[in-house]
Amino acid sequence: MEVLNDILIKPFVDMFSAPDFLMQVLWEGLVSGVLYALIALGFVLIFKSSRIFNFAQGIMVVFAALTLVGLHENGVPAWLALPLTLLVMLLLAVGIERVVLRPLVNQPDIILFMATIGITLFLIGFGELIFGGENKVMITEELGIPTGSWTFEPFGGFVSIEQRDFTAVVGAIGLVAVLLAFLNYSKMGRAIRALGDDHQAALSVGISLSTIWVVVWFIAGIIALATGIVWGSRAGVSFALEVIAYKALPVLMLGGLESVSGAIIGGLMIGILEKLFEIYWGQPLLGGNTETWFAFVLALIVLLFRPQGLFGEKIIERV
């Protein structure tokens, strides 16, 4: 009975007995969730348009951030380094489509997946050759991102919000809003959605597969750059940053590989829930460090009941 109390009752009592601390935990979880959702969006867009699971999304985050920092270190001002980095990501998207994807059209999914692993290894080697392997500092102030913090005293307690985190959340919301508007209202966006819904029908009405692939890989590059700037400002820019992309995997399992809204909601859910579990259950009962595995366990539990994820469409195969 005492064990049951420690697991089920005491954490909830602790949670609501200090509402100011709960607000701090929820905010930290929200920031992490927004970043997870951004990474997952890159996976979803590419998979919807090409049925390719892009294993290279993580290294694209690192490569975009390193390009931005590297240009600035070589004397390029931040206001110019940012659009030049976007140009590099566009050239990368064109190169991937021309050199890797176009020759592999109609190949089995596993071949295309292995191709993205090859892209990952190439970008790691190419990036180390150009930028080196040491940790670099993100040019946060040069980009106009504030580095201070705001403090509040709700419920007689204390809550601190980093201005860079607030900027990241607002910027991510704006980026997602622009992306959704692009997908829903632009001609190219509707073509991407049509290709995701039915490849053969989309191709039969003249939608260019190669153009769509370049566009979605470039969008994934923009998302990678935004994610790299935010994560780089928090932990520095190095190839170790690639591991954050693995956190997108349980987000995709939760939200479904083809659902944009699922990626957003799944990312927020995992960010907030893993932080709550770490603080109120993980540290007191399990010694902490539960954030490394909580998301994967949660996704596994969901998949046991909904193999297509919370927002994915149920697959029906006729035999």
C-alpha cells in the first residue's frame, strides 16, 4: 500500500502543492516539445511526398547549424550568413534529388532508406572536413535572439523564462503557421498533399515528382536550420547534436508518419509528459535520467493499442 501511495498519489500531491514549480516544469516541457515537433515535421513532409523515411534529418540539423556558424567565423555577417545558409540547404536539396533520389525512382523502400543513411554518412564526413569536429558556439546575439530571462512570481513562488526559449517557441509557431498555409493554400502545397494522398493519380495529372522532392527537402532543410539555431544556442553546435533527431522517432510513432498535426501534437505531448515524469516520478523513484527512454516507452505502449499511431490512418490491405 505504501509503494502504491509513492507511485500514484504522492507525485500528484507534490505536483499541485507547488503550482509555481509546476508552471516552470510545464514551460520547459513545452519548449522541448516544440523542438521535437519541428524535427518530426521534417520527417513527415518527406515521407508524405516520397514514402522515404529520411534518416538524414538529424545530420541536416547539424550541417545547417555548422554552415551558419562557419560562414560567420569566416567573416560573413549574420544578416548575410542566414540567407546564404538557406541557399546551401537549397543546393543540398537539389543535389540529393539529382544524384541520389532520381536514379532510385520505383526502387523498394528499403533501398531509399539505405540511401538516406548514405546521405547521413556523407554529410558527417563532408561536414567534418569543412568545419572540423570541435564544438562551436551558436551566434545567438548576432542573429538578434535575446539571451536574458524574465522572472514571474505566480502563487507566491518563482518562475523563470529564458528569452531565447520564448523566441524559439514564437518562431516555431510562426514557422508552422507559414508551413500549414503553404500546404493548404498554395498551388505547390496542394501538389505536395496530392502526391502524399495518391502518387499515381498525382503523377497522371502532370505533377512533377522531381520538383516536389526538391521543395520538400528544402523545406526540411529550413526546419533543420531553425532547429539547429535553437538547439545550438542551448548546447553548442557539434555533431553530437544529431542525436536529438532520435527523439523525433517516438513523436512519429505517436503522431503517425503521415500526419502533420500528429507531429505537432505528438511532439508537444512527449516534451511535456517526459518532463513531468522526470521531475515527479523519475528523480524521486528511479534516480533520474528517465528523459532518455520515457518517450520510447510511451510510444511503445501507444503502438500496442494503435499500431498506426494516435493520428495515423488505419492501413487496410485487401488480399
